[in-house]
Amino acid sequence: MTRTNNPAEKIIVALDGMRPEEAIAFASNLTGLRWVKVGLELFVASGPEVLSIFRDKGLKIFLDLKFHDIPATVAGACRAAAGHGVDLITVHACSGHKALSVAKESVSEGAAENGFPTPLLLAVTVLTSWQESQFKKDLGISQPLLERVQDFAQLAKDAGFGGCVCSPLEVGILRSLHSYPFELVTPGIRFDNNDMEDQTRVMNPGAAIKAGATRIVIGRPITRALDPEKAFSRCCSEVDN
């Protein structure tokens, strides 16, 4: 994907928590919107039909289903997802090198079979809801979270992925290790006056881009704002400064 100075190209609005008709209406009415994120909630509620609706509206699609399974299943899921003309697809890095490698092969096949460009694959490193102490306690992992994120990012790079998903707190070190065009997409974005809700490793939009993020993912601070247009415009201004 080519770099751009258009701030709206750096902002992916997550349409989580909406019914399909609400998500379509919201995306249709938000001036300047370029990217939408379709996650598990919306995809399960709507099925793949919503993807073609967004695509027909000229929007770019981040299909964030975070595939994590045995290699054959990950490959099949990625092949099917690529056939819907989406732009970004996520796979959990902890699926392992073999699963990531076959996913890379499968997206090219699925896109070509349906006449679409090959989507970019992103490896999910460590979810932004994890805190260091809980990460170690619940999963029994002694390795520091930051080191685990770095290892997962390298695993993605070795498998030929186009980038990874990480919290904004790790994006600086990852950018120092992986130059562009390796994409660093960061959820966990909040305005400074927002409640973090279920996120723990967060940053504001401008700081995340300055730290090295290629694109940011932001949902509720825009979708639940009293004035979504104003909130989206604020986000554009922050990433543009």
C-alpha cells in the first residue's frame, strides 16, 4: 500500500457494536471516511454481504476476524476472506510460522480467483486489552510482553506478512526494527479525555502516528460521540499535526 498525506487514509473507524443497518448508515453519512473495520461482532451479525456494500460505496475494508487455527483452516479462511475484495486481513501471530506462511499463499489465490487485488495480511501480536501482570498470570508466560510483541512481529515479517497489529505503546520500538512498507496498525486509540473502557495499552491519535503507526483503529470515541462528524474531524486534525 502506498503512503499518503491524507489524514483520513490513516484512520480506520471500527464499526463494532452496531447492527448491520446502523453500520452501513453510519459509514455512508460520515464525511471523508475512507476506511472501515469489520470485526467479529458485525461480521457474525451481517455475514459477508456487508463487505460488498462497503466496497460498492468506495470504502476500504479492514476485515479484523483474527484467524487462529490449524494451518489448513487458517489458509482456507484467508482464501475465502480475500475473495470478498477486502484490503486488510488479520491472523493471530501465535498461530505459528506454518499457518502464517500458508495464509500468505492463500490470500493471493483467493483474490485472484475473484478478480480482486491481493489484500495485505497483518499479524496480531498481543491484544491491547492485556496488561503485563495479567498476561503473565493468565497465560503462564514469563517473557515480558514487549519482547513477545517483538518476536511476533518478526515472525510475521519472516512469513512474508505486510505488517502487524500492535498497541500504540509498542509501535515505536517496532518501527525502529521494521521500516516502511511494513505496516503497523494500532488499535487502542483514545482521545485524551476518553474513558479507556476495556483497553489498557492506549494512546491518542496524533501520538500513535508520530510514534510510527501507519494507520490507527478507532471506534467508540467516534461512533458513540454526540457529534461523530466533529470527532472524526478532530481525529484527522490530530494525525495531521
